[in-house]
Amino acid sequence: MIAKRQFCFTSLLLLLSLLILLPQCSTKHRQVKSVSKPVQHKLWDSLLKTHVNDNGGVNYQGFISDSLTLNKYLDLLKQNHPNEANWSREEQLVYWINAYNAFTVKLIVDNFPVKSIKDIGGAIPFVNSSWDVKFIEIEGQTYDLNNLEHSILRKDFEEPRIHFAVNCASVSCPALRNEAFVANRVEEQLADAASQFINDSSKNKIAAEEIKISKIFSWFSGDFTSANPKGIKSFLNKYSKVKINDEASVDYLDYNWGLNDEKAL
């Protein structure tokens, strides 16, 4: 009986590992036969400026009150799938970042009140978690938040700073920016998001000889080191106000999955 349980547990771990790797091993996300043109993100920008404070605290009750505007923006996204013919790389990138953040807010709003985004789904990552809820419909294609992050943003753009741009509605996540990402400023916005997160002492504790950093840098270590062969310290030093020594010790902080409600931040 013990051996059987061990076999089942091992099999489950192997299955989960495979599921986690699948988005990175897949080919470019399926092409959609769309003739859409790039959309404007003014509605989302207005909502963020109104309902997100400077610390990234979100007024979800405010989003609920403004649900007509939120749904109007989401409908705009749903009717216009990015495509290679009419969209630049930057226009596609900001679309998917804004879509991830807006649909995350929608997921919270539709299930409010909740103490954590993790309370919405099941407990098995890449199977039935909150990020596996298939509620995003864009020009006939169905996505979940994992699809947007892993199969599109991480896979297609190979831009590690997206981890500071997408927000998982939790206290330990990089702050939800209170402006929309836009194509003509995305480089500036990504650099600022990286700097803000890395130098936020509530998310990362950086000293010259010791760093205690977010688990994001552990979960997605390959994203940060693939373009920085000298390792995570080299990446951090691009944005850190404190110079990290090569010999500095590295540890990871516990992750707080509590809701990033404005009252908590």
C-alpha cells in the first residue's frame, strides 16, 4: 500500500512538472485569423488612474462600481486579437500585458469578496488553479491567465521584465501600475516597473553582502538568467540602487498571496 501511494505521488509530481514545462516547450501560440488593428487602452488607463493608488493598492469596490467601463474595455480586447499583419511587436506586447491585468481584475471582481486570488480556483497548478479558469474569449479563442503569461508573454516575447508588469492580485506581486502600458512608452514603463519592484524593500531586501529576494526570481530564474549569463545578481544590479557583490548570499522571501486590496497596502 505504501509503495502504491509513493508511486501515485511520484506520478503526480511528474505530471505537474510536465504541465509546468508545456507552455515553454510549445510552439508559438496558435495563429488567429484576425484582421484587427491595434486598440487604444484609454479606458483601462482611466480605470487604473481612478482605482489604483500609488502603492499598487486596488480599490476593487471601485472597479465593481465602474463595471460597465471595465466590461467595455474587456469587450474591446475580446473583439481584437493581435496579429502579425497589422500589429507591431510593441503593440502586441502591451495588449497582452494589459489584457492579463484587466482580466485578473475581472476575475477578482466577479468573485469579490475574496481574501486571496488562490481562493477562487483549485489547488493543483496548471490543472485547476485560479490561473486555469477558461474565462477569456478573444475572437473565438479561449484562454486562461496561464495561457496569457506562459504561452504568449513569456514564450513569444522573451522579455523578463514582464514579470514586473503583470499583476497577480496579491500583496507580494509587483504593484499593479496605475496607468496602462502603451506601445510608444513600453520600454520606459518596463524599466520603471523593474526598478520600482527591485528597490521595494517590502518585496526585496537588498544589501551588498546579502540579498533576500522575491520568489519570482526563483520560479522564473531561467527568464532572468538566459539573457544574463552572470546570474541573477547581474540582472538585479541593472536596477538595484544598492550594488550587490558577486559573493553576496541569496535567499528568498515568503510570498504573501493576500489580496492586494488598497486597505492592505
